[in-house]
Amino acid sequence: MKQGVWQQILTYFYIRKRDPRDPKNINIKFMHGMNRISLFMFLIAIIVMIVRLFTR
């Protein structure tokens, strides 16, 4: 099933339940895990940049 970017982000952060019809594969689980980590790190970096912008 084709999902949009926002639906995938919500799924990565466990805000939305995963579709039970999606294939269950260990490679897909690892891919989603890496994407979750990279999105989390990106959000932290954006927050740090915003804090530095307003504190200087």
C-alpha cells in the first residue's frame, strides 16, 4: 500500500498503527529503525539550531 511521507513519519514514531497488510520482513524492520533514528536526530539538530539562533 502506497503511503505518503507524513503517514510514514507517524508510523516510524509509533503515533499511527502500522497497516497489518504490510509485508513483515527483517530488512524492512531494520530500514524503518534506521529511518526512525535519522528522523529523530534530524529533529534534535533542528531544535538545537533554533535554540542557538535565539540565545545568541
